Amino acid sequence: MIIIGITGGSGGGKTSALRALDSLGALVIDCDALYHELLAQNIDMIGEIAARFEGVVTDGAVDRKALGRIAFNDAEALIELNEITHKYVSAEVDRRLKEWESQGGTLAAVDAIALIESGLGGKCDILVGVTAPIEIRVKRIMERDGLSEEYAKMRIGAQKPDSFFREHCDYVLVSDCETVELFERKCVEFFARILEER
């Protein structure tokens, strides 16, 4: 089985890359969506967050905006939050990959903003960074998540710069097409080409 790791900052175009891989028959694991599932359901992870971040968990529910305000404004808090969440996300990724391979799956994609830093990149055969100009990323985050420009910029500011992905990934895909459809087509052609080379 070939596992492609997809990474890049918020609003960079990773969703389009994942749709392209899905169209090529890949199992797609979106670690951000997986994190939100665990945040709602995994009692152990919620308990660790409650113990470290006072006041962000009420009646077993995590206030994501309150947690975000703390983590995105304090580098040490973000590191601690990631240490808690990465181990739970990683275990669930392993479980899903094993299940897919046991069903005969030959291609999988793991998408995570912190793919490299979390150690998830080590599970992947190919690492692809997906980037876009910052002004496009801000606009996408605002539209997608209903956030203010200030909060969107704060989120981007807490993430790695494009140079990080150029240094640590096997390939970098730039989301610079005029439409989402054009970028998805670019992604399909790109992934088909690198899979042929394997």
C-alpha cells in the first residue's frame, strides 16, 4: 500500500488535493476531522485537555474557540495541546490504515497540518506540501469557518511558513489556479503522475 502524506497550512488547498486522491481510489484520512471527532467522543483525550487547560471543558464538552484562543496565542500551550492530541490521532490513523490494507486497499492519504511535527509523516511513503498565497488563505478560512480576518490571520501566524514545507516534503503543490475545479484537475494529474513513477 502506498501512503501519501498531505500537509500545509489552513486554507492552502489540502481539501482539493484530498478530493483528487479520493477520485483515484484512496482511503482519505483527514486528521483535522478526526481530531474533531475525538474532541467530541474520546473521553480520555477530553480528560487530559480538561486537566491541562482550565475552563475549556464544561460537562464533558470542549469549547473549541476558548481552547483555540489559548493555544494560538501561547506557543508553549500549543505544544502541550499537540502533545496530548497527537498520540490519540496517531493511534486512530494506525487503526484505519490497518483496516484499509486488510480490505485490500492499495492507496491511502493522510492529511494533517502538523503531519511532520507529529511524527505521522513517518508513516507515509510520499510527503506533499500544499500551499497558497497568504491573502487567499485568509479569505478561504474566513469563508469556510465563519471567522474574522483577525482570527484567520492569528491561525495562519501560529502555523509553519511555506519554506518549512519546501524543506521537509518530497513535493510542493501550489494552489494558484483561478478556480477550485482547475486546482482539483491539477491535483489529479499531479498524483496520477507520481503514482505512475512508483
